[in-house]
Amino acid sequence: MHTKALMTAVIATGAIVAGAAEAQFARTAGSGQSLVVPQADSKKGTIYHTLTDGQPQVFFSSEAPFETISGQSSRVIGYTVAGPSASPADLQGGEWQLPVESLRTGIRLRDSHLAGDDWFNASDYPNIVFRVHGVDSVQLVNDGEGFQTFTGTLVGEMTIAGVTRSLQAEDSTFTFLTEGPKTEKIAKGDLLAIRAKYQINLGEFGIKNRVIGQKVAEEVEIDTTLYLATVEPEMQ
């Protein structure tokens, strides 16, 4: 095979592999505001769709010897499936996608670097994805009029730059609110608020940039607050 033909084949193979990796995740709806819920998940229970109103949903921070970096994203889309009525926080599945190019640190050049091939590689893997497997150790901590708050360990898988690792977020909170005059001021439908804090290790996701350990910490702190509703974003 000629060199040019070989290079073309290698590039094409890489594109196919990257495309296959993305295909395993839920499709983005035509509006771009939500994910198309797979049929298997839609049968498991009540679907809550993530709301995007421009407010920050994910905060991240890195404290390295020579620099402290913090940033955020307000463009997470996705859904989760509530558990049975007696324990709705026993989530039955779900998926959230965060576009890499939505990460904002306050410096545009640094934002573009994060999307580069030697960081999150947005050209091949445009989204950071979390898939929900369930919630362990669910406990009801507040049962009020029209709402319930639970705590538990959110369990799932995080995929960054094509690498998937198991992830657990202990002491997560899940607040369910029944639709009413007060909730209607926020969004239509029953509501769910999820708060989760956890760490990720960049090296475990194959990110080995030379500044890690100096200007960027190996361990990155994540603080996520998501608001969801039983009515799709497109219908709000």
C-alpha cells in the first residue's frame, strides 16, 4: 500500500473509532436542549430532563503548586430516571453530557487549550459524559409538604477524552418537588434538584500534559448542581 493510501486509511480508521465511541451515548435532540431518552431507559420510570437556563451547573477547581484554576459550565444536558414512588432517589439510569467547548475559566486562551488534543481532545470527543447506574445508601432526610430530600452515593461512569472510569459521589443530595404554584415559577412539571461533589484524576483518563502537577493539579475538584423537570426543556 502506498504511503498516502496508508495514511488515509489510518485517519479513516481513527474517525470510525471516534464515531463509534460517541455512538454509544444518547443522541442530542434537534433543539440541542436535551438528549433523546433511549427506549430502554424510558420504560424504567419517570423521566426528569435537565434544565438549562444559562446558570452555572458545574464548577471545577484545580490547586497546583504554581497556579490555582477554577471554571464552570452552564451547558449540561441530559436526563435521569427516578426510582419507585417510595424511594424516587433510587435512580434507575440516566446520562448527562457536558460539551468540552463550554468550559470557561475566565481566560479564553486557556479555554481553547483545554479543548486541545493534549487535554480533553474536543475534536474527537466533544462531550464529557456521565452515565447514571444508580444511587447507593439512599436515605430520606427531609419529608415536607410537596417535597422530599434524600441523600446517597451517586454511582456511574464518567467518560473523558474517550476513556471511561467508574465514579462515585458520596453524600449527594436529591430533592424532589411536586408541581404546584411555587414550582411553576421555576419550571413546568415535577422538579428534581441534584447536588454532587467529587474528584477526578486526570491521569486516569489518559491526560498527561506536562504542566500537570505544576500549574494544573492531578486531582480536580468538581461541584455539580443540576435542576431537572418532568417536562422537557423544549416545552418549558
